[in-house]
Amino acid sequence: MAEGKNLVSKFLNVIKFNGGVTSTFLKYCRGIEPKMGTLVGEDQFGNKYYENKDYFMARNRWVEYNEKPLDPAYGYFRFDASQIPPDWHRWMHHMTDQPPSVEPLPKQKFHMEHQPNYSGLNKAYTPFTTTPKKIHEWDPTKKPAAED
């Protein structure tokens, strides 16, 4: 009976930690697993990083992405791992024990500012070709060239 009370109290604590029943339900609908942990730090993009050592090793560190997108073209609630800067990526994958908020990476002069991957958006890099096409698309507005 005590185990059941413990589970219910954990469940209620997770709901309280995530901002109530509505907020927890919305997180669950967006595919975000509601968890409870201690806030370890926040990056320059507004992403928040948490840790709970009661969870399994690979699931004890997680990120809650900033709900305001970095770029309006990226869209709301469209998150991917490329939005995590390298120093936090290092901590998330257990390459270091100390988060960057405690022990930041030394900055090198060749390091660039982090940008997310924009593949699939209009901002993605697309190389252009210098060779003419062999097959051309049919355009119904153009009339076919007169053959001699």
C-alpha cells in the first residue's frame, strides 16, 4: 500500500513541476515526456537543461527547448538536436560531469558561433549547377517551338 502512495505522490510532483495538469498534458501531446529534475543551466538560445540522477544513465539529462523559435522560419514547437550548442551537447551525452554553466569550454579563436541546422527550410544551403539540364520540365503556359 505504501508503494502505491509513493507512486501517486511522484506522479503529483511531476505534474506540479511541469506547471499543472494542462501544461503537463500539452507537453505530453507535443511528444515531450513530462519529467522532474533540477535545473542545471540555460544556454544563449533559452533552452533549459535538467538533470535527475534517479533516472537511468541515458535518460537522466534532458533539455526543454525554448518555445519561442530562434527564427520565425523554423516554426513553433519544431525542435531538433541541432539547436543544442556543442558545449551543452558534450554535457548531455555524458562526455563531462560538469555542465557548461559550472565549467565552460575554453573558447578558441577558430570556433564559430553555433547555428541550428536549417535543412528543409528556405535558409538551407543549396548549391547551384553550372551545367544545362538534359531533361526540362513541361510548362503548360509555353507553346512548343515550331519545328522546321
